[in-house]
Amino acid sequence: MKKTLFLAVLSVIVFLGVALAETGVKKRRPLPFEYGRVVINNYSEGARLAPVVFDHWQHRMNFTCRVCHVDIGFAMEAEATDIRAVDNMSGYYCGTCHDGKKAFSSCELDFGLKSTETCDRCHSLGKKVERKFDFAETTRGLPKERFGNGIDWERAEDEGKITPSDYIEGVSIKRDQLVVQKDFLLDAKVEGMPEIIFSHKKHTVWNGCELCHPEIFIGIKRGTTKYSMVDIYEGRFCGACHGSVAFPLLDCQRCHTQKVQ
Amino acid sequence: MKKIIFFALIGVCGLGMLAGSMFPDSPGTVFAADDWKQEFAEVCGKTQNAMEFTPEELRSLINRCIRLEERLNELNGPQGSERKVYATRLKMCKELYIYTLEYREKEK
């Protein structure tokens, strides 16, 4: 009897020990409204402000990736842009649109003196700030997807439900019609996995050329760069966008589309 | 009389210079600013067609980017934000042309 009790207690201790020792490497999957969220804290805390919480979904409904990441000059990595309040106040970065006319004003010297309400609209990490645009309400009529924001952004544009602008007057350059490069096939490394058809058209319509080449895809000749899912999961190549903003890597069949012969 | 006119002209010129230095972003300096922006728009407005250019055309575009970079580096003071943004944009555009040129040359 004593032996059984001893073993039972020991099992419980071992079980609890294992459970508590679990450091947990698995990341929590973001909720649809959180997907694509970026926290920017270059100088915020130094200025005694909460870090900025930027929601991609709200901005991508209205603008292509190129407008912000090429024409306005936001880097592709969070906090790599070195945004200062003075830049915004001079009409650059967030201040390009958030100038008090096109959208609510960003970073004014006397904001803090009046109230922090306007600052809090962006500098909101850890604060209970009610967003002006509710995710569920705003995206209600858009075609659904399984992962990421839960929205099929590509289809939403095809169906005319969103019309992201590729031009901001006074900022963007008037460009010629894009000469779209051919789609191409990439072999899957795992046997039985459908091959990938990379569509230049789908990507250039939102990104142009210089957003991806050469910063993300440096390989000159097709086949010279070896892509692995490990690299991609670590944020390189396709992972620069897919996994953080564009549909996530869980959605295998959106890239691995070609039937296996 | 001539002396008065001479001193009046000097006075007017002096006032003009003083006003110019007090308002560096006034229309008097707009031409120089627009000058490099126009060149930027011409050079970087062609990225859509990068793959259509010959190696010589691409080399010429890269050289124009390098010259523009030098001009951007001369901007300072209140134009610091502008320089930061345009330097990033110019870098992307120049690197695309270099990338395309390398592609073209490897193609041969």
C-alpha cells in the first residue's frame, strides 16, 4: 500500500516537474485582427511614450505594399526605418498621410500639452485604446480565408471589394505600365509535395520590382539560390512577407499548387 | 544723385540676401530643390521597365543614381528627413538597376 502511494506521489511530482519545466517554444498564433501587427519602439519609450502599434490590415486595404515600402520609404523589417517624430512632423513616413488632412495628424509638439488622446492612437502598446476602425466591422464583406487575417486579400481586390492605391500625389513617381515578367516553376524538395508556380504578376501588382529585388531575392540566375522552408520560416525570401503580413506559411497549397506528375 | 541710387541698390540687395537667409525654404531655393527631385523622378520612374533596358542604358541609369546620391548628401539641416527618405528610395532604385545589369551580363 505504502509502495503504491509512494509511486503515485512520485508520478505526480515527476509529471508536475515536467509540466512546469516546459519553457514553451511554440508561439501563440495571432488572432485575425492581430496578424501583421508591428510594434515600433525606436524612440517612443525614450520619449516617455508607449511604443507604436501598427496594424497592417487597416493600411493594406487602402494602399499597395509599394506605396509604403518604396515611395514612403518604410523598411521591410520592424524598427529598421529609424522613424523620428520630427520626420512625421515634416511630412515623411507616417506624416506623409497622417498630416491632419488626409488622415489624423501624427506627432505634433503640443499634443502632449493638450491631451495624450491623439498620441495614444498610435503609441498604444499596453494601453486600452479603442480603435476607430473595428476589424470585424471593417472587413465584414471581404472574402474569407483560413489563416492570417482570415481574409483573402487577393480575391478581395479581384472582386473590387478593396481598391488599394498605388500612388500618392507629391510622393509617388508617375510610372509607366509595368512589364510583367513570366511566372516560373520551383521544384518542391519533399517528395510528393506539389511544385510551386511563382506568379510574378500577382506579386508585382502590389510590390513593383525594387521591393523584392535585390533586397529579398538576390539570386540573379534562376536555380542558383536554394530556398528552404527553414530559411522561409526564419523570415528570409518568401518569409519576409508570408508569415508576418501576407498569407502565412501554414497555407501550403496556396504556393504548392502544381499537381505532381 | 547717382550715389544715392547706388546705395539704395546695395540696400535692396542686402535686404534680399537677409530675407533669403531667414527663409531657406522660400521660393528662392525651390529651383535647386526641384532640380534634383525631377532628376530622381526621371531616373527612378523607370524601374518598371528595368528588364527592357540594354546594359548601356542600365549603366547610364546607375551613373545617374550615383550622381544623385552625391547631391543628396549635400542636403542638410531642415531637410534631414527628406534626405533620409530619398536616400532609401534612391538606394532601392540603384540596386535594382545593378541587379538587372548583372542579370543581363550573365545572360550573354
